[in-house]
Amino acid sequence: MTRMRLVTAAAVLAFGAGVALAPVLAQDKTEPKSGSDKSELYQQLNLFGDVLERIRRDYVEPVDEKTLMENAINGMLAALDPHSSYMNPKVYKDMQVQTRGEFGGLGIEVTMENGVIKVVSPIDDTPASKAGVQSGDLIFALDGEPVQGLTLQEAVEKMRGKVGTAIKISIRRNNVKDPIDLSLTRETIKVKAVRFRLEGDVGYIRVTSFTEQSTSGVLDAVEKIKKEAGPKLKGFVLDLRNNPGGLLDQAISMSDAFLDKGEIVSVKARKAEDVQRWNAKAGDVTGGLPIVVLMNGGSASASEIVAGALQDHRRAIILGTRSFGKGSVQTIMQVTGGGAIRLTTALYFTPSGRSIQKEGIKPDIEVEQAKVETIQQRSGFREENLRRSITNPNDKPAADKKDDKTSEAKPPVDKPADKKDDKTTAATPAAGDPDEPPKDAVADYQLLRAVDLIRGISLYTSRAN
């Protein structure tokens, strides 16, 4: 490629663990500097050495020189952007484990915003999601101590700990006046990247993160859904809500699975000539069935690559709300001492040339999440209940109805006692107020809309053919 290998478009740092990234070694060819530039650089290095020596000699307490240097390096990187950072050897090793989809912690993907920790998304079936942590929550204190002044890496380290130990996090949430305190118990987080099921005649596939198993999990899900549904299968819903991203190669291969041809994503580095593009190979694993992609504000990075590619090629309809808007690429570079730096080295672009940095992917159909409740209808009359109503000309003759068990079981419509029974059933005291919806009839509104959309597309297509 060019002066460095651009390996990953990972999302923000994980809560209790780093985000899944692919480590590489990179040798950067530095640009030549003029004599004046070199002189200024040497002056700044002398300044750094002077400050370091004064701290070692005069600070009120003895300092650990190794920790001091690590903090200095991390401060330099953290000042660049929210996603660049230094990883000491322990953190770097943990990151490599996380890439394989298993790590210890609370299960929250986070970033830093205005000195506090902002939740990008909780990971499914983890202590964070079970406790009710939501995308967009701002974490301002850990065990009663403010996070203000901590780097993102320091805050993440503070939230890590022995499995089974508890930690209290204090959060602020939009539209909630008072702070919320939650007590979470650390667990070993095993991220099952892909879940799936059949929603009647529509296949539902949820991808929670982009780890090494994500694309293979989606391919397996498609095949099992197709086998279970058979010819009645009408399409697929790909759920990328609250998916913070992960490995770039997984985003590319997953997009390729649904595309027959065309560009998937391009990555552009500092120099104009440092551009890399990935294109789809022939073959659509769904066989051309309709696809709806679900997204929200917790969908970031690799999720946005997939959604952007399918949207630009008009292969899928994007439904939900605007995504997070992380369009930068981080490269992991091992450095002296066994640690590594995570450095933002490029931006990625969708096939049409869109950069989604700070913009996100805008859905084709914007649908806010809502609570869906079944409302019990009051009893009432229909045309068939009215006296002397005209008979439907398509009805069977009376003689045939005698042999029709369904018609035979239908009570006479003009019998007063039967009308009374209907009203009594509709207003059964055990059911409560007929206008009060059952409390357990709550559904995923965005998913319902996506499934209905798939069915509508299938119906329209079948009639057109």
C-alpha cells in the first residue's frame, strides 16, 4: 500500500475493554524538514526535558518515571482527537484478546466528550445493558469520584477490575432532570456478535459488533433462515442498532456478502495518493431478496461502512435514525517497550464519495423508536349485525351453509342474548378498562416497521411480475 497499512475503522474505546482492532506494525517515512523546523523541534524537546527534570527533582512526592512518560505520550496522542491513544503493554495485550470477541468488563462502548464519558452503546446481554445504560448517557462519576480530568484510557482502566466486583456509575441522561446512579457487577464479557431468528416470513439478523466471527456468523444466519423459512421467505432485516463498529475487514466482507459488484469503501490518508479501495465480488448470499438495515445514534464506524455501501448501491433501505458519525480510521502501531499507539491515520468514504465524519448515515426512512401497545377494541356492530342487511352475493347458498362447520358455529346475528354476551365479554372486569392497553404487549416499533416494509416490497414485486 502506501507509507502505512490502514487496517481498521474501529469504533470508540470499549467500556471495561478496548475496541476490537487489528494490530499491525508500521514504519512511517517522515517528511523532510527544513533547518528552521528542526531547530524549533529541538527547542521543544529541550523544553520537555527541562520540565521532566524539574518534576523529578522538585515535585512534592516521588514520581514513577515510567508512568510519567506513559502519561506524557498518551497526553500528546489524546490531544489530537478522541480516538488516538497510547496503550501500554498490558492494555495492548488486552486489546488483542478483545479482537477475538471475549473480554472482561461492563460491556459499554464509550468515547470522551467535554471531559466526561459518553456512552456510544451498551453491548447486548452485558451488565451495562441489563442495568439500563442507554446510548447517549454521560458518565460523570465512578464510585463517587468525578471523571473530569481523566483521560479516556484512565477512565476505562478505572472501570476495569476483578470479575464479580461491583462499581457504581453516575450518569446524566437527556430529558431526565436528576442524575442516575447504577451499580454494576463486572463480568467476563463474551460478545456473541450475531443473533438471528425468523419473524414469520422475514429473516431477522442482529450484529452487535464487528469481531473476527461477525461475517461468518451472518453467512451462517442467512443459510439457516433460508432453510427454515423455505420458499415463503420474503427478505431480511439487518439490525445494526447500537453497534459501535470494530474490524474494517469484517465490515468489508459483510458488505460484500450482500453486493454483486461495485465499490464498498475507500480509505484516504494524509497524502492525496494514499488511497485504498475495496470492491465487491460477484455473489449475493440472499439471492436478491429485499434488505432493510436498522440504525440509530449508537451505530458507528464499521456499522456505517456497511449501511453506507448498501445504501449507495440501492441494495438496502436504511430505516431508523441518524448514525453516530465516526468516519475516521485508526491504525495500531507497535512501539518500543511492547506497547502500541492507536493513531488516526485516515478517513473512510462511502462508494458515492461521502465522508460520514460528524455527519453519519441518514436513513432513507426516519423512524424514531416508540412503544407499541395493543389496545383492546370496544365491542360494536358491523354491517352483518344489522337487521335486513343485504346478503353478500358471493355467499354460499343456505343449503351449502348447513354443511359448513364454520358457518354452523357462527351464532345467529339477530339473537338478543348473543348480543348481550358479546358486550359482556368485551368488558370483562378481569381485563380492566377496555381502553387501557395490556402492559405486556410492548414491541420493537422500528423492527415492526422494517418487517412490514419487507413484506410490502415483496408484495409489490410479486404483483409487478
